[in-house]
Amino acid sequence: MKLPRTLRLDPSDTVVFGQAAPPGEWAVPGGFAFWDDDLAALSGQRRQAFRAGFLGLGSFGWSTLVEVAEASAAEREAAVARLAAHIRAAYGAPDEASARAAAEDELGFAESLCDHPPGTVLALARSVVDGRVSEQFRTLHRREAPHRDFGSLPVFGIVEVEDDEAPDHMPDLTRMGPGADR
């Protein structure tokens, strides 16, 4: 069987989400986490989690991307048990049977998204349309050949800098405008 597993290609999840899921956790779409929220009033990191987050089942943090991965029956069962315990503790499911049924539904839905080869990357776009939550999923595939206009150059990159290597000054943007004395 296959399940979504959190994936981190760069450190952006640690900035955009209040709690980022580490890479390698089993995941579900997690839309239920917003059940009691006023969706029109969401802002900041909570809004970002609503709009594009998969819920990791180890940390219960959020991940922008997941990959399709092979899972054993024991791993699936552990994911169901972990999610059921979380649903009971965090969302007040009335009993273990109700929490487990909800967890099974959520894992079943997550499984249904994984009808792709292992390693396929999935992204989520969640929104409110006509008062109802809409979830759209897409697959992302590695381009075999570089884009013809850019050759093999990356469009952008992330460079990690240690604090002691960071510039100790900020540019004066007012001096960079048109007609500014440079």
C-alpha cells in the first residue's frame, strides 16, 4: 500500500507554518484541523496551513509537499492509531471508536491520493468556494530536460548563511531609486 509522506525540499516550511512537520512523517490532508475555525478570519501561519498544508502524523506539524511512499500494514496501523489518539485528545472525539473511525476515513482518503508511482510529489491547494471548503491536489514531476530558455541554470536558489557570515548592514533603498545620487 502507499501513503503520503512529508517532504522538505528547502527550509521554507519552517518559516511559513507555525509548526513544520519534519521530512519523512506519514501525512494526511488534515482539513479537519480547521473544522471550528472562522475560515474568513484566518491569517498568517494558520492561513498558510489551511491553504497549502498536509498534516504530519508524528509531530502534527504542516508540510507543503508530500511524496507517495510504500507503507507496510504495520506502518499504516500505527498511523491510524496515532491519528485517532490525536483526534481524541485535540478535537474531543467522544470515544475511541469514533476517533478511530475518523482516523480510518482520513487515512483512506490519503491513500486514495497515492495512485501514482512511489516518489511522486503531491501538492495541495485548499480554499473556500461558495461557503464550502474545496481541496485540489496536483502532482509535481521532475523535468527530465532543462527548460529551453534557461539551459541548466536554476531560476533561483536558497543559500543558508550563518549569523556571523550575514552582512552587518542594510542597503539604503532610498539611494537606489531613479535619480538618486549613487
